[in-house]
Amino acid sequence: MNRIIFCEFLQKESEGQDFQCYPGSIGKKIYETISKHAWKQWLSHQTILINENKLNMFNIEDRKKIEKKMELFLFKKK
């Protein structure tokens, strides 16, 4: 059975994620308030950011940059 949540990104009820896809407290917030569809949009945007900015996901500073961008993308009020 699909889990229905109110997606903060889409501002409507939508299918929730099947599992927590990101670690920590931010991951819990994403699991509880971001839909599968919104998460897919973020993953596409993340790929663009990594490629355009030549980020290295093995570098902790680059991972912090992506995490900040992720929070802005998913939770910024529109």
C-alpha cells in the first residue's frame, strides 16, 4: 500500500517515499514531508549541479554544498 503524505515541495498530497533515502535528521524530514516525485526532481537537479560545478562527492566540502542546495531546493517557500 502506498503511503500518502502532504508534500511540502509540491504543496499537495502525493505518494510518500518507501524508505528514508538520506541519513540523519534532514533525511527523516525528507521522508516525512517530501514525495517520491519531488525527490526525483531533486535527484535530476542534483546531477546537473554536480556536473556543472564539477563537484566531487568524495570531498566533504562538496557534499556540504550539495546538502545546502538540497535543503533550499526542497524546503524553500515558493
